[in-house]
Amino acid sequence: MIERRISPKPIVAGTAEVMRDALLPPAGHGPDAYANASAANPRIACILVADFPLAAAMRQSPELCDRPLVLIDSAGRRNPTGVANMECRFVSAHARARGVRAGMTVARARATAAGLAVMNRSTAAEASAAEALVDVALSFSPLVEAGANGEVYLDLGGLERLHQRLRVNSRREGMASAGASASSSPAEMPDAETALAQEALGRVARLGMEAAVGVASSKEVALLAARCGGARVIAAGREKEFLNWLPLDLLKLDDGAGGNDGAELEQTLARWGIRRLGELTRLDIRAVGSRLGARAVELMRIARGECRTPLIARRTAENFAETIELEWGVDSLEAMGFVMRTMIERVVERLKLRGMAAGEVALALELDGRRRDIRRVALPAPTNEARTLLALILLNLEAAPPAAAVESIRITVEPRAPRAAQADMFAPPCPAPERLHVMLARLAALCGPDRVGTLMPRNSHLPGAVELGPFAPRPAIAPTPVPAQNGMASSGTASSRTASSMDRDAMKSRAAADTTVTQLAVRAVRPPHQVEVLCARGGTPEFVRGADFGGRVVSCAGPWRIAMAAFHPDNDDEHRRTPGSARDYYDVALEDGGVYRLLRDLRSGEWYVDGIYD
């Protein structure tokens, strides 16, 4: 379990009690003391991924996590061969353990560490990893700011009650790992901020990266706490105690973000004998500003805990995208499916963090020769099953393969809200929305998205005209009981008995009226069967002969004409055997006692039996 620390003081005799007192809430307060304090003071959390370019590359290729790895800038060259004289920009922990250092040439690094993996730095992979970090932050708070180099800030104000369950889950995990009894007091439960930080670490790990989380009253202090590693929560009002013992190395003045000024400032402070932020606060800020400039003044404000840069929230992304740049062109669908499987799994994991499902997929392929292939894959229903999404994409690629080798793949998913259904105690159960979506998506992968849906009546006067619509079943509705008014149904008074007897008499009278009217039912023949009809001079049917019936017409009613736009295309061989949209309908009674509904196609002059009356 991750330890919650306040300051990186060296552990000496008597220091453990000081750190323990710093971690506990004020006297007379429960574990929600910090939660109440965060309502009055801003609370900012920072999610930091160290060595972000390396983490993005390992997230894209998980097999590199256990190998020594270096990243280079090959100026757009895809194939990293022939770059022996280039410098190693970023070095992984496994490579550093074998003696590889940043600034070495690739040839020297390969001679130092056997089995060294050399990759180009991918801006596309870093952009996808940064969006994934933002999704993790948005799963906790709606106010999120994306920083540089794997930094994400989120506002925790007012989220204590929303994430109260995280405290209970953290307590249960702690009891399971330590073997504690179920009678632990509520004071031993971690506060909401600590539980939230630990949960954030787990969610980032699910996306394929290792992060650190810091929580404090400002962005600067939260970033420094995250750079200490693990999950660290700095209580409100204790920032100075935490900052006094921080070494200047955590500020990373020589990382190149501020140019050469940062490195020169660090060298100057080292010559003055200043190694920690607490030592810097003892200097006069005006004298330091006149000698070292504005950067030193900002550094002193951070050391004093006075620098509070506001959090600038970003707009929520409308789509979820993952991009991969291949080192060599790929023209095999099997190899593309192997690459896209990992990409889709990462997108699905991001969608689950946000409580959404994939609604539509856009696939952009960068082909050899600077060509592009953009296509969209429609889904019959929102789903979060990676196997189904991959099957739909591969079916689309099999129907129309790319014209050249693929050098880059970008998958963009438009999110949709998953359909939720409320169970009813008195109605039959509906299929689970998630299982129903998966089944529809699998059927679409087998039959095609345009062949899965629900037959719906077309807005047409033509009998039997249907069209394929989306499958969206309505939940079963239980019969609504008739409410009792003024307690009449349960009081047993004479008025209630009179009302019930009147209702029974009305139902009996309607049933008697129904029995006096002959009800005819017609069985529709679909598709209509072609028959042979002999007509009189006026066009009235006189004799009908079909496959299993026939006889002379003894009674005829009609015609009723329907003429509208063509319903079936003329170039479809299957639909040529069915009648057109210009028809005359007749009701005929034959001498054998049967009553039939006939139709005559005005376009071809052919006759069909459309229904049989029972």
C-alpha cells in the first residue's frame, strides 16, 4: 500500500513522531478534516508520468518494458538503421542500469548494453498518451488542465462526497493486505484525497503507464509532490514544512524548458551553497531578483508557497483517438489486425473510464507514397468489446483493401452513451443492454451493418411496405393497476359495489355486441402468389386458377386502385417476381366457398393472390 508522506526528511531518531503528527488531522477533528479544509482552500492534484517520451513508447509497444531502450530524433527517418552516430535523447531505467547515458552515440550505447532497442521518438504516441492521461483526470473531475511532459492537473474541490466510496475500498484493501480485523475504527480510514490519489495510480496503470500523484493547495506544490514519487498528499497549511526539505534538483532547472538561464541559475545557487528550497527562503527576495532575475524571484515564491498559478480548464475532447507510426510499411491484414488490437483495447479502456461506449469508428491510414485512406465504420449499437470493433474494421478492410503499404494508423472513436434499462418487478426481463449491444455488433460483423435492424412499416399506402430501422426495443411495461379513489375500492361501501356492478354490466353488453357482428380475418400471403385469372370484357374476374385452389367467381367486389412511386427497383431480379406499386385490388368469392383478395399489377397485367379470408 502506498505510503502517504508530507516531507522527505531523513529518518532519524525522533523524526517518526514528527511525521506522524504531521499526517494526523487537527485535534478534535475526524478523518474529514482535510475534506472540510479543501472546501475553503483550493485543492489541486497533479498526475505525473516520469520520462514521458519513454513511457509513451512503452505504452505503444508493451514488449519493450523489460528491455533496455533509448529514443533518438532521426529527423523523420522511419527506419532507425544507419543512425550509429546519432545521440541517445532518452534512456530507460534498464538501459541506465547497464551503463547507457543520455548523450551517448547509438554505436557506443549498443556496445555498452547488449540487446539495446533503438526507436524514434514518436510525437503521435506522446499525443495519444497525453490524451489518455487527460481521460484519467476527467474520470475524477470536470476541471482538468493538460500540462507539458506528462503532467495533468485537476481540481479536487467539492469531490470528497462524490468519491467517498474510494475511502471504503482503500480501507478494505488495507485490511486485506495487513490482516486487520473488521472492527477497525473509522479514524483509520484514509481520507478522500489519499484514496483518490491511489485510485488515480491504478487507473493510469490500466492504460499502460506508471505515474505519480501529488495533491496540494497549488499546482507548483502538487507537481513537486508528484516528482517525489508515489502518492503524496500535502495537507493545507503545511506546504512550507514540505518545501523546506526539498532539494533543488526536483525543480529540474536544467531540463531545457527555460533555456540556458535555468542551468546557469542552478550553478549559481550551488556556488552559494544552497541545496534545498528552505535555504533559499532565507535570502532577501529583492536582492536575489536584482542579481539573478525574474526566474530566481519565481523560484523563491515557489519555495515560500506563495506561487499559486490558476488552473486553466480545457474543453472535453469529443472523440477518442489512438495513433501509431509503423517503422516499416505493412500490407498484410493479419499484421494490421495485430497492431490495431492493442490500439482498440487502449481506446476501449479510455471509454470505460469515462463511462461511454464506442458509437462510430473512423480509420485513417497513411499509405506509402504520401497517400491517405480514410474510411468510416458504422456500428449498429454502442459497444465496448474490443474483439467486435476489430472484427468490424477488418471486414471493412477486406471489402476494400488499401491501395499501398500502410505506414501509419489512426483510429478515432466517437463516444456514445451506453443504453441503460431499469428492471421492472412485474414485467418480463429485458435483455441486458451490454449483452444486446455485443450481440448486435457481432451480427453486424457477420452479416454487415446494413442487414441488422428492425423491420418497420414504411410511410406508404402500399400494403406490406417495410424498411429496415435501428434495433431499439422498448422495455416491457407492466399493466397499470386502476387506482382506488377516496378509498372506494377498499372500503366495501355500497357505492363501490354499485360502481363495480355497473362496470360488469358494461363489459357484458360490449361482449354481447361483439358476438352479433361477424369478424373476418385475412391471412396475408407474403410474397403474393401468382395466379391465372380469366376476365370478362370489362376486366372483372370470372375464373381463378392457382397452385392449390381454383374455381368460378360467384361474387366480386372492387377494384380499389393504388398507384404511387415504384417500390422495387426494376433492375433487381428478385423483385421482378413481385408486383409493382400500381395495383387494382379485388375481393372475390369462388364456388368452392373460399374468399380471396386478388391484385392485378397494372404495369405487367399479371394477377396475384394477396390474402385469404377466414
